[in-house]
Amino acid sequence: MPQHARNTPVCRDCDGFATAAITTGTRNRDGSRATLRVTCRSCQGTGHTAPAAVLARAGR
């Protein structure tokens, strides 16, 4: 039997890529490139959003 994965919504701001490494173009003393690690503020680096349990369906 196939195992079903949990359906967790992907963050709409980062599309699931919550952490990015950005090269600044400068080099450190040892010759390696200086990079910055940036995380998504909306999902705090998880890539997924919490289920919206507080939303209510409005209608007839």
C-alpha cells in the first residue's frame, strides 16, 4: 500500500525554499567567498505555513 504524506501548505512568500545563500562577491582571508544566509520571515525558515484553523467558511 502506498503511504500518504501529510498535505502541508507551502509558504506563499518563499514557495518552499525557506533559506537562501547569497554570495556577496567579496572573499574572506582564506580565499572562500563571503555568503549570507537569509531565511523567510513569514514561515521562520520552515517552508510551510500553519493550517488556517481560524478561518471560517462563510456562505449559505
